[in-house]
Amino acid sequence: MCANVSSSKLLNTDKRQSLILIEKTAMNAPLSTHEIQALDSAHFIHPFTDHGDLATRGARVIDRAEGIYIWDSEGQRMLDGMSGLWCVNAGYGRKELADAAQAQMMKLPFYNSFFQTTNVPAVQLATKLASLAPTVGGRSFQHVFYSSSGSESNDSNVRMVRRYWDLLGQPQRKVIISRHNAYHGSTMAGASLGGMSGMHAQGDLPIPNITHIGQPYYFEEGLPGETADEFGVRAAGWLEAKILELGADKVAAFIAEPVQGAGGVIIPPDTYWPEIQRIVDKYGILLVSDEVICAFGRLGHWFAYEKFGYRPDLVTFAKAVTSGYIPLGGVMVGDRVAKVLIEKGGEFNHGYTYSGHPVACAVALANIELMERENLPGRVKDDIGPYLAKAYATLADHPLVGVAETCGFVAGLVLVKSKTRGADGRMQMFPEELAVGMKCRAHCFKNGLIMRAVGDRMIIAPPLTMTHAQIDEMMGLIRKVLDLTMADLKATGQLQ
């Protein structure tokens, strides 16, 4: 629980007070939660945060973690239903990952991959990733381009896709199609590829030649009497319609997450991806699978495109490749694209200081070895994934839950005002200004559960190391916070 802090004290932390606290830290004197919050408010600009609001509350200070649990500075234990930020697949406190980092730091802490140089962990990891990426429909992945994050990786995708078409003598193919409510990062290109309206409202986004189609969200977009399979085909058809609108000779690629993560765990119907594959094949455009969230066991496979059976040309990865222990991202470059870039491209004028960072690659190798040894993707596919699906589906009987659905080890539920369907065939939703999802999230934190709110959709993506007993514990917490949220809404007259 956050300590109570007054707005004025946080906002008016002056330079002298900051220096006193910094000196206290330098002497290894422990700081109180309030002191940490004061320094945080004075100096740390957080991502995706209203800092005026944060200053009135004080940041939640996370102090330590073990297994699937985290502890804040006040000693409250919380079950981390979000794996940090979709990334701590192997769980917290894995000594072998820390040991791998230390050993590599003592041997070669850094060297760049420019100027015709390489390092052993980067080569070993690229080789390992190539062996893990399955061949589907004759398309394989033998090459890796490294970055430090999913955002950088998707920037790299834009560069590679456009360079590919330039080299094939079709420079007019520049347009990349994405989906509304998709998330592909926060850099200029990544945020443009994403379909988040709030992000596009800041910074004159999207950049030119990036456009969007609807998302395959059956609960929200399905028509009365339309089955999920029928909707999946119709939703995929929005891609073909956009290609024809723009002109097929102008379209370079379609990028999409296998399951939309930050958009609210939007799971496409089974018919969606086969139809998408048919369309990209018909018009010869590249397919980019953004698997920053979905790869490395999250959906029960090393890479999620295998689960859905489609054939991407580029695959974005990050987060769980190291279980979040150290930043690393990259792009699996399919043979179709790699052959052109390598044989026709000459020098590819793109890259990052930390491309193929030896410490990050060493930790990734140790993480993959751990995941193989414990068969974490297999556990999701055959054991804990089905167990979670069965347990999570029971939440649909709660009066607040309109739908509860899972895919592998991600899950989402929708909070509704009434399950009675109106003339439009839809359940009655809460007014957006009530921010019911945020009310529910507040109860989660107070009761020892990390669960994310995306509007009124509550989502989880727990560590892949969970036991059945821990899933049961999590489900009990979810039911508790749903009951508390419903009681709040009734007490304030917002629910009958």
C-alpha cells in the first residue's frame, strides 16, 4: 500500500531537500517510503503517467520479488498477474539468469556489432533463435536483427520492409497497414504503427504511409446473429478492402499482434488468421507478426505464429526473451526478406549501439535454457494453460462479467452494467466516465493482486511458472475484487 503523502510536499520537493536525500542514499542510509516518493516526484518522469495525479498519491514503490510475487516498500505482498509488463515469463528470483549476467560482465561487458565485429553470445543466441523458430508453409527464419526493445524492433521492421521493396524495384510500396487499438511500441514509428488514439493525439502521429483497419474484437464488433467464425472472416476482409482502397502496388506490409495485448487481450476468432494469410498471399504483401508479448511460451509455443498457422515474413520479439531481466529485442528475419537484403542490399544503414549486447544475449541464452529445461511452453500448452482456461471461464457467471476468455496464458474479462442484451444485441456497458475498470484495479492493488485495466476490460498475463494452487489463489483474488467493485457500484447508486 502506498504511504499517504500530501500533494504539496511531493510537488514542492526543493533542490536542497533532494540533495539531502541523495546524500542519505550515498551513505547507504535507508530511505522511508515517503522519502523515495518525494525524490520520485521531484526527478523521475514515468512512462504513460499523469504526473500531477501521481504527485497527489505517491508512487507505489516495489522493493523485491520472488517467484510470482512482488513486495512493495510497505511490506505488502502482491501476486503479479501481469509478469511485470508481460515479460517475466520464468518468474522472479532466477539465480541462473543473474549468474549469466555477472559472468558475461566480467568477461566482456560490452562491445558493439558495427565495423565488422561480433561477440560469442550474440552469435550463439541468433543460432538458437533460428533453431526455435518453426518453419511453417515452407517459410523459415535463419537470421536475427537485434535491438533493445520491441519499439526499436518495430522501427527496424519499417526500415527493412521499405528497403526490401526498394531493392526489388518497387519503391512506391511504402504503406504499412496495422489495426486500431494495436500496440507496437512508443517510438515515432512504433507508436504510428500502433492504433492507440491517445498516442496519436500527441506528437503528430501517425507518420506518413501508415494506416489502420478495425480490430478482430468479436465482443465489441460482432453483429447480431453473426457467429464468431463469420465475424473472423469479415474482420480479415477489412484488410483486403484497405489494400484495394490504397492500391495493391502501394502496400508494403501488414503488421499485427497474434493476440492484441495492451489493447485488452483481444483474441481473434479461429477463422481470422487463415483469411489474413490468404489476403497477403493474394496481393504479395509482407506479413509482420509482432510477438513481443506472445512469443517465448506465452501462448504455448516458442513463437505464436505456429499456434495460429500463418506464415510471417518478419517476427518482432523482446520482453520474455530474457524474462525481462535485462533489455533485449529483435526481429526474426524470414528467408524471403533476408535473401534480398543480403544479396542485393549492400550496406544496410540502420542499427543501434546495443544491437547484440553480449550481456543481454548471455542472459537470453540462460533464460531459454531454463525454459527448455522446465518445458514452460509445453506447460502452458498442455497443463497450466488449460487449467487457467477452465477456471477463468467460470468468471462469466459473475454479475459484472460479460465475457471471460483466455488464450494460452493471457486472459481478459469485460465488466458490464447488465448482461441483458438491447435491441442492438449488445450487453449494457458502463459509461466511460465512471472508469469502472480503474475502480476494479484499485481494489486489486489493495487486495494483493496485480491485474491491468484497459478501459473496462481487466486482463492478466501471469508468469509461466505458476502452479495449479497459485492459479486457484489468483482466481480467488479476482472474484474478491469483482465482488468489492460491485459493492462499490451499488453503494454509489451506479448499479442496481
